[in-house]
Amino acid sequence: MHDLFFYLFAGLTLLCGCLVVANPFSRNPVTSAMFLVLTIVSLAGLFVLLHAFFLAAVQVLVYAGAVMVLFLFVIMLLDLKEEARRKFKTASVAAGVVSVGALGALTTKTVWTSGVGQGLTPQTDGATGALGRMLFTQYLLPFEIVSVLLLVAMVGVILLSKKDLR
């Protein structure tokens, strides 16, 4: 049963992630944002399967809640309309597919030969203490960089929403 749920959540994550970028149903950016919410919820399901309940809850609360509200606020604020469908040049599409394939192959080869994850023991207890210790000791700089980026994004949204009073 565990494998079935893994394949279900992994498939949903990949499908909804693709629909965020290439949405055949609608060109409306709000639809893409809703597919992003579904992607985030599917990832939370994968976290639950790993017994990382805290990460699953944070994924849903922070990303599907707060960050998506910020994204939707920006989309509504900028009043993005549905874009007319553009014609794609065959050479551009072929070059894009070749580029993505080459980057994917390079990434796969690098990860496969690097030995990432060898010798790690999985933590199945879902303890938040070990996560907090690692986050604020070993990963303190990336954590602070992400917090500064979120602050800059909020200031940018406030400045974009400010109307000229002249």
C-alpha cells in the first residue's frame, strides 16, 4: 500500500508541476497558481509517506497558504489577462527540447556518479529537534538567505502596489 501511495503522490506531483508551466486548459495565470497548490499538497503527501509530518504541515501551511496568497495577490494586483496563443517556431522548440534533455542528462550523470545519499540512515521518527538543530547550525546561511529573499519579495510587492500620487 505504501508503494501505491508513493507512485500516486509522485505522479500527481509531476503531472501538476507540468500543468503549472504548460497548461492546456487555460492561459489564465490563476489556473497555473492553483496547479502549483496541488503540486505543493502532493509533495506534502510524499513527506507524510516519509514520516516527516512536521515538514508536511509546514509545506501546506507556509507554501500552500502564505506564499500562494502572496502569488495570487501579485497576479491580481498586476491584472494579468489571458494571453493569446502564440505560434512557436519549430527550430526554437527543437533547440529547447535538446537543451532541456542535455541538462537533464548532465544532472542525472552528476547525481548518479557523485554518491549523494550513500551511508545515510533515514530518520523515521519525524523528530523536529534534529531538524531544528541542523537548520540553525549546519544550514544557517541558506536559511538566512531565504529569509532575506522573502523580505525583498515582500518589499517589491509593496512598491509595485503603491500608486503614484502625483
